[in-house]
Amino acid sequence: MTIETPKSMGRVMGIEDNGDIIHVEFETENGETVAGIYELIGWTEAPKAVKMAVEQELWVPKKLN
């Protein structure tokens, strides 16, 4: 799967693990192709389900007994 974007932004070549890992390529001004693999380490805004689960754990801790 390739997602085309404006040339200055590059291309997403693949998405794995439900978006936790992405493969991208872009071309520099001198024509060199640069490829990278990026792994999600955090969100600027978490998905709603993740945010709700974390908030629930913070506000209502699980009982140990």
C-alpha cells in the first residue's frame, strides 16, 4: 500500500501493527531517496478508547482483593 502525498511531504509505503509502525519515503531536493521506519512511542492525543481506559484506571483503581 502506498499513500501518495505532495512531493515535499513524501509517501507512506506501509503501516504495521495497527499504526504503531510506519514505513515512509521522501525525495530530497538533490534527487536522493530517503527511506525510514518510524515506531509510535506516544500520542499528542491518544485514541478515544485508549484515553478512556487510562482515565478509568486512574479514577477507579482495580481492587486487589
